[in-house]
Amino acid sequence: MYARRLTGCLAVLAALSLGVASADAATIVALGASNTYGKGVARNQAYPAQLEAILRAKGLNVRVVNAGINGDTTEGMLQRVDRAVPNGTRAVILQPGGNDRRKGSPDRTADIQSRLSARGIAVIMLSNGMLHGLPHQLDGVHLTPEGYHMLAEQLASQVSGAIGR
């Protein structure tokens, strides 16, 4: 009886301590198009999920939110930036992609950066150039799970620096 009660109390304490750790996690939002979303791979293989795992393995208490949408333009990102990036977010990884050119949409990257900076949120630019040389899927546009992992590794030090950890 005593052992059962003690086990129950320990389980409650463990759950509470996990809740506190999660509440204190630094939020990072990955805002972008299909290569942020992780088109063609499982959600846990997209770079935001892999980045969170890498940073946590380094002892950082972080939560990386994937706010990528396939086919999105910077105009679309600007329209949803306030909803996609909650108050208290420490950093945003912004990946404009190439959809503006394909869809004839104006490049609103500077407007997104300005809005985030005004809110005191660090912006890390993920240019399409960072994708060159990484393993791609057969479409030649989207990365493989290994490519997303390599990208997450490249971003890890920038993100930890941006959140001051």
C-alpha cells in the first residue's frame, strides 16, 4: 500500500517537473514554405523537428515550432506571422523559398523581418543557398531526411547563439 502511494506521488512529481521544464522552454519558430514544412518526409524528419532534437541533445530546453506551409509566399507568411509566432518567441528561422518568383508575388521578406524585430524576436535567415550541396529528393527541390538533418546541424549553433544559450 505504502509503495503504491509513494509510486503515485513520484509519478505526479515527475509530471509536474516535466511541465515546468516545458513551460520554461525557449520557443523557436521555423517560418517558411515547403522546405520548412518538410515536403516529402515525415514530420519528425523535417528540419524543425530534427533541430529541436539536436538542441535538446546539447542540453538546451527548447521547443521548435514548424510553421512551414507548402507553396507559401512571403506575402502569405507576412499575413500569418502574428498568428504563427506567439508572444514570447525567442527566435524565428525565416525561409522565404522561391515561391514569390514562381507565383509573381512581391518579396515581403524585409517586412517580415521588420515586424519580428519590432517585437524583439531574433531572425535567422535560411537562404536557399544553404540548401545547395545537401541531399535532395528526386524532385531536386526538397531535401531528403538526411539533408534536413544536415541543415538542422548547420542551424543549431546560430539558433543557440540567437537565444543566448
